[in-house]
Amino acid sequence: MYGHIGYFLCLLGLLLSMYSVLAVGVHIRIRRFALEVSAQRAMHFATAGISCASVLLWIMFYLRDYSIEYIFKNSSNDLPPFYTLSAFWSSMEGSHLFWALILALVSSVALFSVKEELKGLRRYLILFCGVIMVWMFFLLITHSDPFQLRLPPPGQGLGMNALLQNPYMAIHPPSLFLGYTALVVPYAYSMAALCSPPLSEKSQKAWLRVMRSWCLFAWLFLTIGIALGGRWAYVELGWGGYWAWDPVENSSFIPWLLSTALMHGLLIQEKSEKRGMVKWNYLLAILAFFFSFFGTFLTRSGIITSVHSFAESDIGEAYVYFLALLLGLSVLIYIFRSSTSTDKSLPNSGWVVSREMMMVLGMCVLCVFAVVVTTGTLYPIFSEIVSSVRVNVQAPYFNAFAPWLGAGLALLMALGAVMRYGSAKIYVSQMHAVLVVVGILVCGGVFAWLSGVFDSSQSRLYVQLCGIALLFFAIWCVVIDIHKRFQSSGYRLGLFVRRSCGFLGGSLAHIGFLLALLGFLGNYRGTLHTVQLAQDTPTEVAGYTLEYRGLDHVQEDNATLYKAVVAVHYMGQFFGIMTPARSKYPTKEELMHEVAVSSRLWNDLYLVLSHPPTIAGGPVTLQVYVNPLVKLVWFALVVMVLGGLVALVGRPLLQKSWS
């Protein structure tokens, strides 16, 4: 019965969304305001319907109602409560429902919060958000019904995917979904502006504020989602890394790159008010949203091989048609309306070497990066279509481009930080110049020595030293920019914070990005050793002494863990006890990896139990990774997220304090 109720709520959401689109379409044609009001109410009721359906599915998960096929496949009697919560989005049907839920909530919030100056755009916001919601509801009741019945209900489920029974994976998908769905708002506002007459100066400023806030919100949660996904891969998959250029990783990275470019484009539009920048931002908003759905297509179509992808289904073909129609119509509207919808009074030329020029070049680098990643991700698909042979693109292709593009972004950040808007003059005093040189030599030298860069081969040594020098140059330029802004406020901290929340958040995000690039340099110096350890026999590995002391059997939640107890010494000092393990879940036959990670400031010791002992007291085989600078990567990502939060929360507070 509950399954029928859930399906009915999804069907009701589809009907309400369809009515919303039709009603607002008629309103656009005949200008009947009552139709716009009813269309917006229908959207809110559709949101209420899918919210009730989602709560119902969660309740059925906790009741272990195996009469629902989706619950039977993704839950079991022994599943802990926390993972029962996250089992909701652990497979295709539930994740699609969860995505539709967040999309509906985001759309409702966006419609509810339309500013007075932008009331004329609301009908188009309803239209474009409604079309997307119609599509999501249509898939729910046709291709990915989470309430499909299984009768008679069995007494036990198949269990949740063991790889997903991890705290990071419980938070990673909701973060990404929030980032993806939030991009619908800049997309809808861009399409609304394209379909409307040119906005007044007051409306244009309000439009920019809304676009920047929602784009920053999407970027923030995309960053959190990508960071948590990397952390999950690091501690769960047992391969010693956190980013493998997997196609589904790439599909979240592409919207991140494009939303980053869009944020900077909107800032340039606000500062320089150039007509060409407005058109660029329209296109970036369209592409960022398109690629958020494109990643969904890759995940659910079954045309790629990935640890993230769901089982193959016929939903892929439906997604192809929808994506083609979405992109085609959006680009056609852009082509025919971008010239007529832009304020002709805005200048369209006159670029000079300045901070905004550095930002434009940075946007170009980000877009090139997105093209490189997209090409590498799609090449296997197109190669199979053309030659019937799938040619997989591996990490070396991406690694051939990424360092140079990252270096280009770092250089542009540095130059932009010491320039001002509309001026080619570099605002750096002699004291600042000396500080930068000393900072590069001292900080770069200490960093290279402590992080073990000088142990690299000669060819890599010079490249890494140049990279470290460039990154510390960029970091010190950003610090100088912060200092000059602080100086302009008379060194009054309260005034500086009130005036510069957005600037301070952006600077923190830039510093976090540069620190992450420093951490990524450690990827090229990681080592892997495969060793067999006899019990109670110390063995030297990469400067560490490992002593295997036996195997423990431990029950944790719903898994039985076989833990190898390994005592670790480093430079004669006791480092700690590490317990790499293999886990056995009641509903699965295979053993899963449970890695052990111990972090020092400059590197991680990462142990994987490859082969447990075959006889009591027998030896174990371990894979031992020594990964430099991984802790710096996690710290850098935290700084980036903190910067995004400061900018997102600080801008409204700043506007309120000065209103």
C-alpha cells in the first residue's frame, strides 16, 4: 500500500509540474497574472508531494519493508541505522528521487525569494525550472521508479553496497546533488534574462547579486562533494590515491570548473559592465547546468566503467534525448536573443591589462581545462562508435595537461592580485617586492626540504622546485593584496571585515587552491612497496619498521573484520599500531578492503592488507604506500570551503550592515 502512495505522489508531482509549465506558458502568451500565481503554487505543491514521497521511502527503509524492490536490493536486517539513512541514495532509483527532491526544494526557494526588481523574470523562472522538474518526475514514474513492488516480500534484503558503507559516502552524494541542482537557478535566471527585454540598471544589479549568490552556493557544495568523494576513495578503495580521473569524478569536476569560471565572469561583469561579458556569462550558466546533468547521464547510462556508476538500464537513451533537446533549445535561445537582451548602453570593448583581464584569461584556462577533461572522458565512447574498439583514456593523458593548466592559473592569480580593476599599474611597494622574494626563498626552500623534494630525481627536481617557487609567489601576492586592503581600512579589523567579506572569502579560496596545488606535487613522489611480513619479525620498508603481531577478528556493526595488527616504528621511535583489515559482510561473499592510514605532517603511511594469513601464525602480505603531502591537500580543501562560506555568508551580512 505504501508503495502505491509513493508512486501516486510522484505522479501527482508530474501532473502539477506539467500544469505549472502549461499555465505559465499561456500566461507568457496572453499576460494573465492569475495563471502565473497558480503555476507557482503548483510548483510548491509538487515540491510538497515529492517531499512526502521521500519521507515515506525513508520510513519504509527503517521498517525494512522488502515489498519495495529498491529497499530489497539496497538494505538488509543487519544494516546500521546511519547507513539505513544513506541507503536512500545508494542506487539509481533512490538517488534519482533524492536528486528530484533537492531540485524541487531549490526551485521552490528560488521562486519564493525572487526580488522585487526581478518580478518580471519570475514567469520564465517558473517555465524553465518547471520543464526540468517535469523531466525528473517523468523519469521517476517510468524509468527509475523507487516504489516498484516486489511481492511476496522476502524476509531479508540483499544488503547495501559495502563500498558505500562509509561516513564520507553518506555525505558526499547529498553535497554533490546540492551543487548540481543549485546550478539550475543561474541557468533559469540566464534563460529568463535572454527571453526578456533588457533589464534596467537596478534590475541588472539585482540579477547579478542573485546569480553570484546561487553560483557561489553551487560552487561551495560542489567543492565539498568533490573533497568528500576524494577522501572516500582514499580510505575505502585501497589503491593509495584520492583522484584517478575516473569518468564520474570528471563529470563532477567539469561543472566545478565551469561554475568557477562563471563566478569570476559575474564579478567582472559587476566591476567592468561590459556587454561581451554578459553574453559570456549567459553561455557559461547554460554549460555549467548542462554538464551537471551530463554527469548523471554518464553515471546511469551504463556506457562507462566506473566504481561510481550504476547498473546499465534503458534510462541512458532517454537522457541522451533530453540532454540534446535541453542544450539545443538553450543554445538556440542564446544565439537569437543574446544580442537583443543585452543593454546596448554597456561598452563592448576597451579591455586593458588589468585585474579583470587576468580574470578573463583565468576563465579561458578553466574553460580549456573543462574541454580537456571532457575530451578525455568522452573519447572512449566516440572511439567505440567510430571504430567499434573502445580506447580508454588513462590518467597520463590528464596528467599531461593538468600541471601546466594549474601553473597558468597560479600565475594569473598572482598577477591579478597585484593589479587593480581598469588599471595596468601594479600596486606593489619595494617592501612588498622584498617580502615576496624572501618569502619564496625561505618558505619555498623550507617546504622543499621538509617535504622531501630534494630526494626526487634530477629531472623532476627542477620542475618541482619551479612549481613550488611559482606557488609561493602566488600565495605571497594574495597575502599582499589582503594586506593592502587591510591597510586601506586603517588597520581596523571590524571595518575591514565589514567592507571586504566577499574579497576575503575569495582570497581564502585562492590560497586554499594554491595550497592544494602544492599538495598535488606530492603525487609525483609517492612510493608503493609490496611486502610479506612474518609474525613478530621486524621488516624495514621505506624508512619505517613494520612488525606484524597477529590477526584479530572483530565485529563492527554488520561486518566482521580480520585485522592485521602491525606495530610501526620510524627513525627508532614507536610510531603507533596500525590495523589494515579485510571485512566480510553477511550479504556479500567477497572480502572488502579496510585500509589503515597514519598521517604525519609531511606524508601518510597507508597500509592495505592484500592477503591475510592462510594458516594460523602464517605471514601476511601488505601493500605499503608512502604518500607525501596528502594532509596538505585535505587542509587546502578545508580552506577553500571556508573561503566559500565566508563569501556566501558575508555578502548578505555586508549588504545588511550598509543598508
